[in-house]
Amino acid sequence: MNKTLTNAQIFELATSYGYTYRALKAIIQVESGQQGFSPVTSKLIIQFEPAWFKRHKKDWQKDTAHTLWQSNQVGNQTIEWKAFNDAFASDPNAAMKSTSIGMMQLMGFHYAELGFKTVGAMWDFAKLSEYNQLLLAIKWIKTVPALDKALQNNNWPNVAYYYNGQNYKQYHYDTRLQMAYQATPYYDPQ
């Protein structure tokens, strides 16, 4: 099975779920630069979030053996995986819940909303392909009616707010989405 997402698959998922190809492609571009797997490590693209780990692991202060994760910031994938692995050694489930994964950078704590019994099962599904990663994100978007509507209407400030939170303007997420959308050519599956 090919792990790389094709334009035809993006088009198929977009039309199946009521979006345009260009809208989905814009999010893919902004979230991960169109990669679900690192070209360096071949592993799933991740962003470990220390603040979320502190929420999911109640006694994190007591763990003095695993502290590398505490200083993690947005870094290259080698650094991200070191921080994640350190947190994983302390509490596997909390580490997976506290990490955004894949092409669409979906947080692990959304696993139950998506019908998975465990966060590990969601990760395993995402590791199979970029197609699965996009499918997970679309299914999650459908659980947030305001986000679903915003994406259907190309309302980039609302997409940015519901997808990345209230601080989206700090990272110009809305304008980056709009620019990616405008730069994406129409796709003709013929």
C-alpha cells in the first residue's frame, strides 16, 4: 500500500464530504507542508505538546526520570520524537493524547470522538497512510459543526479559529490558509 496521498484521493475525499479540493489542499499545505511522514525519519510527522501532556498526566511533576519532554518547542522531527519518546516512557497514553499527528496535525485526544477505543488504535490507523490521516481529520471536522460550515464556505478566520484555537492570528493561520487556497489550482480528475 502506498503511504503517499494523491491529488485524486484528496479530490475524492473532498467531494465525498462536501468540501472543495482546493479547501482541503490548503489545510494540508499549511498544517504539514503536504507531508504525513518525515522524509528524514520516515516516521509519522508529530508535534508533541508539553502543555497538553501536563493536562493528561496528572502527576507529571513527580516524574524526575523523564524530563526532556518539558522543554520541547516546535522543532525538527528528530527533536520532536526525542521529546515524545521521553514522555511516552513516562505515560504512553498521555503522550499519544498530547501529540498532534500526521499530515493534518490532529491531536491524539480526539481518538474517542473518531470511534477508536484507544489512542494507540488511532495512531496505528494514521501510521498506515496519508489518506487515513486526511480521513481522520475530515471525520473530526464533521464533529464540529461550526468548523464544518466554515470549511464549506471557505471562511478562513473561522476555520483557523476552530482548527487551531483562539491564538490563530498570532501565527497568521487564517491568512496562510487563504493564501494557500488561492494558490492551489483547480483539480480536474479527468
